[in-house]
Amino acid sequence: MRRNLAARIGVWSAHHRKTAIIGWLLFVILATAVGGVSGMVEMSESEQGTGDSARAQKILDDAGLGRPAGELVLVSSAAAGGWQDAARELAAAIEKTGEAQKIEPPLAAKNGRDALIRFEIKGDAKTAADRVQPVLDAVRTTAKAQQGVEVHQFGKASSEKWLGDLLSEDFKQAEFTAVPLALGILLVAFGAIVAALLPVGLALTACLAAFGLLSLASHQLHLFQSTYSVMFLMGLAVGVDYCLFYLRRERDERAAGRDAETALRIAAATSGRAVLVSGVTVMLAMAGMFLSGLMLFKGFALATILVVFIAMLGSMTVLPAMMAGLGDRIDAGRIPPVRAPAPLERLAPRPLLRRGKKGAHESGAVAGAVLRPVLAKPKLFAFAAVAVLLALAAPAVGMKTEQLGMEKQFGSDAALSVAYKKITEAFPGGPEPARVVVKADSIDSAPMRGALAKFDKNTVTVHRAQNIAEIEVVLAGNGTDTRSKDALSDLRDKTVPAAFDGTGAQVYVGGELAASVDFNDQLKRGIVPVFAFITAVTFLLMLLCFRSYVIAVTSILLNLLSVGAAYGVMVGVFQHGWGASALGTEAVGAIESWMPLFVLVVLFGLSMDYHVFVVSRIREARDRGTDTRTAIREGIRRTAGAVTGAAVIMVAVFAVFGTLSMQDMQQMGVGLAVAVLLDATIVRMVLLPSVMALLGERNWRTPRGLRWLPSLDHADPPTAAPPVPARHASPVPSHR
């Protein structure tokens, strides 16, 4: 029988394990070193946006007309005028740092109890966050020495510095929480220290290598600040899962009495193949984000594709090499079983994936108990499962998306939010105006002077050396409501075209509201091609893998139900506040604008982990001649332990991100955790078997017009194989 690609790679790695292991380590070290030397390049302000607002910002950036990083320091006292001495000392301390310029005299508020010190950070605004620390220290030290005053600082440099530190702290928290959590779960699953360390070690080295390569790639495709967090989230979850599937199959074959080399070869040909198909599916699904038209998603796509590819490569090469080298020592460091009183003995935790027939069958006992009624009454359970998922998805109908502002993003109690709120309360102002950016061949030409004269009631700044003009136009409304959006539309569609018609100038309308409108509009346009792409990719890969359009269509429909349920939970928690306090978060009345598209793509990819693994085992049983219902029962019972372990790890890792500081990370973590939990329980344990049972033999029919598709064998390969030259792996006694 011809070996598939995964089997050939796995067998080669087992025969050349030193080459595979040393090659992997050298690759990780080299990639990490190159990334560390090159550093990461972040997106500019214009690259974060899209449309006319991004074009307006790019004109200013290219001309070197970016505004300096402005800073505000609010000094408040209980009595009117009680802030004066403190304000003078603060201004002097700020000037003494040498990093500030244009320090203005304190501006008193109408109530007499507040004063505002305004200044700028010297140098390029893009790097101001790197130089603001002395100013922050000076303000903090001076404020502590004052009595009876309250001091708050806010500005471009200080907020970027605060955000960068927050992301760094959050990433460390995620890393130092998720990794031990995953390791603990694997210890419970395998009952052995070495077996638990292997998947975590491979996932972490895959993440390290991906970090390095992504840093290098960022010089061509600039990245958003949180891209590394997204990569780590995906890399840890996927890397551990792929190893778990591989190890589980090897243990199943050993439990069936096969020797070490045969068990490893069968694992490579079956679970290795499932990892290959799953990895390719995930990567192609992630590639759909390139069609969004937004650099943010292009960075996410590149990051996730890199880390999934490296994790998949490691699972198919260095993992079988390590398994062949370790042999039975992979079970070293066994954790002794928990001794419980006789009445509670059945409740004591047992390893889910341990070797031996008893261990193999125990992991499927719960699955068997669930499957019995499901397969007996598939119509009832299919209807019930669909009803539950649709009920969870119902709140998504009223989903509201927006680019979350500072207070919503960081929480009302965050230091940055408190400072911003205090300053705006003491010195209220209107919403940020729209900014019209004009670039002409000659800004002083008669047609251009005439066009600019039509905005004489607005603030017009002319940069003659660059032939650029900036016009600030105050919009009606509060800056985000319908009145403001209507005013922006009138400005773009009527006022600006009428004023500059025939001048030949480039004219774009930017500003905070314009950027938000352009971003959301591009998301709405981008989600259609992205959805079409990932749907087509999923369909074609499932069709090629199983030669069944029924399974391909079923895969898509099950994915959509999982995504819809995740959307509904996200809306319920973060938009309406249902159970938000219990999760340690707060309702913000909306979902982050980029979140629905990102969750859609990620879940379509990740759900293939379970789907390919489970359906492959069902197809194996079917190819051996069993009927469909027996194949369903066998396939799901045999994969129950691995799917449970993988799901628990994914849910745990995603849930860690749900505890981070930023609202978008919380939404992402909760949404993905809920979706994976539903996917591994209701979908894989109830809906999938009930639907496949109802479809019966129609699951496996290949239309006459598609019989040319290659037949990818799912049955077990023959037991005979050339020996693997392993010092500790052969011969290995079977565990009966």
C-alpha cells in the first residue's frame, strides 16, 4: 500500500531522528536570532486605516507634517486657586527634563479649581513614546510632593507608552498563565511528565521561531501592536493540539498490541495526515484575511499562517523523531494515581490518554454513554442541538460594531481612562473636527486660493513649501452619532467636491470620525470575499479529503452554527452585559469592529482540527467494512480522549486571553473559548453523529462527475514495516 505524504515524513524523521531534532533546534535558534536582530516594525497611523482618511494621513506623513505629540497635565485642588504653586512646580519639572517644548502657562478652568498645562514632546511624534518616560517620572515625583492637589496626565506619547507597557504586561501574563495551565492539563491527560512536556515544548519552540520570522517579515508588512499576542494564542493552542492528536493515535495502536515502530508509523499515516490536512485548511482559511483590504488583518493572516505552518511542520517531523528516540521513556515521570475512598473511587481523576487497553477504553466511556441515545434517536438530538445553537446565536442579530474608544477599550477604572475623563470634564470641548487635506501642484494658484476661500469660517493651515493645506471643519452632533455621520457625508459628497472642482488637487477628508467610518465600511465590504473564500476552501479541501460533497457541506454548516453561537455569546456578554461582571469585565455596548471577521476566520480554521480528526477515524472504520452507525460510534469513541484534551487546552488558553486588560482581547478570548467548547461538545458529540446517522450511506457517496478525485486511503496501513533504528524504541513489548 502506498504511503501518504505524512507517513513518509514521519517514517523519515523516525529513521533520521538526530537530523530532524538538531535541524529543528537550529531552525528555531536561527529564526529567533534573526528576528531579534531585525526587530518588529509597527504600522503607521495611516496604515492602520483605509479609504480617504488613510490617504489624507499619508499625505501629511509623507510631507513630514505630522503633528508633534501633545501632552496635557491637569492639576486640581479643593479650593479655587489652590493649584497654582503645584502647577508652577510641575511646569518647571517638565521643562527640566529637556524632552518638552512649547510649555504653555497653566490655563484655569471656569470653576477655578482646575488648571491645564499644555506642552509637546520634542522630536518625531512616532517615537515620542520612547522619550516620554522622564516627563512621566517628573510629573509623578512632583505630584507626590504636593499636598491637597490631584494630578492627571494624558496625551499621545503618554497614552502610547502606557498602551505599550500594558500589552507587554498582558503578553507576559498570558504566557506565564497559559503555558503552566496547558502543561497541567496535559499532565492530567497523559499521567506522565515527559509526555506532557513534549507538546508544550514543541508549541513554544514553534512560537519562538514564528516570532522571529514575523519580526523579519514586518519590515515588508507592518504589524499592529497586538499581532504577537494573536500569534501566541494560536501557536500554543494549535501546536499542543497537533501533538496531542499524534500522541493519542500512537497510544491507541500500542494499546491494540502493535510494536513501537508500527504504532508510530500508523500514527504518522493517520493522525499525521489529519494534522497535515487540518494545518493546510487552517492556513488557507487564515489567508482569507488578505482579502479584507485592511493591513491589520493582513498582519494577523501572516502571523497565524506562519505559526500554524511551523507547528504543523514540527508535529510531522521533530515529534515522531522524539517519539522514536524516547521509546517507552516518553512515559517517564508517571504521576501516581489518586487514592480515594472506596465510595469515591470512580470519581478520582485518571489519565485520559494513558497507555494500555483500559486507558484507551476509559477515555471513550463517556462518549459511548452520550452516543447511545444520540444514535438511537438522531432526529430528536439533531433538532435539540440545532435549537440550542440557534438560541445562543439569537442575540447576534442585534450586533453593533464600532472601533472602541479608550474608556471602552481599557475600562472605566483604567488610569488612562480616568485621566482622559477628568480632563474632558474640567475642560469640555466639542468633538474632534474633520480634517480636509489638500495637495496641489501650486497651493498659491488662483483656483486654489478661491477654493480655500470658501472655508474662511474654518481653521485653514497652508504649508506652502509642501503645497499642502489643512482645513478643520467642525461637525454637527457629538462626534459619533447620526448627525455627525450625516455631516461628514455632506462634507465629503457635496461641500468638498463643489469647492475644489476643476482645481486638479488631491482632496481627502480625514479625522477621527472619518477614520472610523472608513474602517467599518471596508470591513463590511471585505467580509463578503473573505467568507466566500474560506467557505470555498473548506468545501474543496473536505471534498478532496473525503471524496464526499455531503461531508463538505455538513462541515460548513456546522462551522456556521458554531460561529453564530459564539457571536451571540459575545453580544450577550459584551454588548448587553449578561454575566459580564461574573467574567470580570464590563458591558461596552458594542463589539470591536474587527472582531466578527477575525472570529469567523479563526473558528472556520480551528474547527477543522476536530472535524478532520474525528471524521477521519469514522471514515477509517467505514473503509474497513462496518456500517455507518457503527463507524460513527467507533470513530467518536476512539477520538473522545484526544478531542476532550485538545478542547480543554484550547478553551483554557483562550480563556486566559479573556482575562487580559484590553476589551478586544477579552472579546476574542471569550468568543473563541465559547466557540471551541460548543464545537467540541454539542457539535462533535451530538450534532455531527446525529446528522451523519440521519444521512447514512449518503455520507460517502461520490457523484459520478467527481469520481476522478484521488482516493486518499483512511484505513490502517499494513503492520509490516522496515525497522526503525531506535536504541530505546525497539523492540517494545505490547501493553495488554
